[in-house]
Amino acid sequence: MKPYLCLGLTLLVCAPAAVAQNLPEVTLDQAWKDRIQALAPAKTRFPASEKKRLLVFSLHTGFNHWVIPHTEEMVKILGRKSGAFEVVGTKDIAEFEAARLETYDAVVMNNTCAKPEVRDIFLDKLREIHGSETEAVKRKAAELEKNLIKYVENGGGLFVFHGGVTTQNNSWDFSRMVGASFDYHPPQQPITVRVEDSKHPLTAAISGGQFVHVDEPYFYKNAYAELNFRPLLYFNNAEIKQQRKGKERADGKTYVAWIRRHGKGRVMYSSPSHNAQSFENPQLLQFFLDGLQYVVGDVKCDETPLQKR
């Protein structure tokens, strides 16, 4: 039986949970935009004193998630319909020059997957531009990463979607800022995503405490082991099929969304979602809008890291 989506208050997948599956790509046409526009929240849930400026960075040098343009458009729709954000989309690494970053209230890393050889998106792009990897190229790549980290430390916001966790996957500075590095994922499959704390204001969008959608179940490494974040959503490890041999996790949970303070700045990571079909869940759209408000400083909430609770 082929999977199909039952859209309502939650996004449910009516298919056997043991079957790994890839959802078909969705055309980014006006009909899809109109659908997301209709489902998106009409206003913010938290007071917004002024319209904030967001940079959505949508470059990939490694794996190309087909949902990248849909994610950028979804963020733009959330900004326009709520009136809370002016959204600028780009694939230009020049936006990570320190002076340019200062013109934004937050940066959104939209599935910014780097090549697996090095896992450094700035180095990948500079190699492409200059045709080689000189010492000057390596210094510039390190400078752009440092600019982003300083930007957040000094009070800028950062929202990382799904594969954006791999942007600088081997950098411990980046890993600690985001809260994790990517390890691996089993095949796409229906995942029951559960709320960690139903009383937290950033999980209030998910009524019923859970939703089900088809996604890649990400597992993490590096800074993830430090649990230096406030978890929002998770899946139960025992429910994940086709885990990598030698890395199976038969108990416990893996977090798929969290927040954390990094210096004066705020960071949110959300693994959902790999597929644009998940954006047709109005609760997930509300969750993203709330998260964007959080990273720009509109939401005051419990940010206590898990390791300190």
C-alpha cells in the first residue's frame, strides 16, 4: 500500500510504520504556495515590537534536499502573513561578512549541507570560486565561520533546518553553537515526533503531544553528547527502523528539535522536515513561526540545558 497523507490537526501517515519510503517531490507552484499561505498562522502568538529582518541561506554544496526552495518560500510566507518578518533569501556566502550579518536579526540555515569530504560549506564554495584550496582560501573560510559564530555570540539569532546541522559538521565551535553534529540517518520512514514538555511555550503549537510524518530520522554526534540545549521534540529510538549496523539504539530517545543560548544569541534547531508535505501541517507551521520569534528575541521561556536540569 502506498503512503498518503491525512491532513488535519496533525499530519498523519496512513501506511505501515515498518516500510521505508521516499515521498514524491512537490512542485513549487502557485497552487502549493497558496495552500501554505492558507495554512500559515495569521498572526504571531508572542508580541513582536517591530518587524525583524531574516536572512535565509539556502546554499548547498553537498546533498541537495529537494525541499530547499519550499523551505525558503515557507519562511517567506510565515513572515509576510504574520507581518513579523522581512525575509531575504540568498545563496551568496558574502552575506557572512561581518558587516552584512549585522543587518539581520537572525540567520536561517536552510538545509545547507556541505560536501562530506570536509563538511565545510564556506571552504567548498571558495574552492569552487577560486579553483583551488590555497592557504588564503582556508583562512577566508575560517573567517566566515567565525563571523557567524561571533554574530550569534553577540546577540544574533540562528534557526537551523534539518540538514543545516551539517554546514560545518566537523567544527566543534559550530557543533557547540548549534548543539550537535550530524552522524547518520536511516531511510525515510513514518516517524512519531513527540513533545518533550507540553507546558513549554514553544511546544504549545503541537496539540495532542505528537504528530506523525515521513522524514529522515537523524542521529547526532560531537556536541550532542553534551546535551547542552533545552529539548522540544524527540522520537523513541526503538521505533526507528533500519538503523545502521553497530549503531543501533534500542532504547531511549533522540531529540529532533531544541533551543539553546549561545552567548547573547538564541539558537533553534529543527530536524523536521525533509519533505515539503510536512509543511501542510498547520501545527508545524505554527511551531516554526514561534521558533523564529524565539531566535529574534520575542519569546521569553525556559532555556535551561538538559544537562543542568
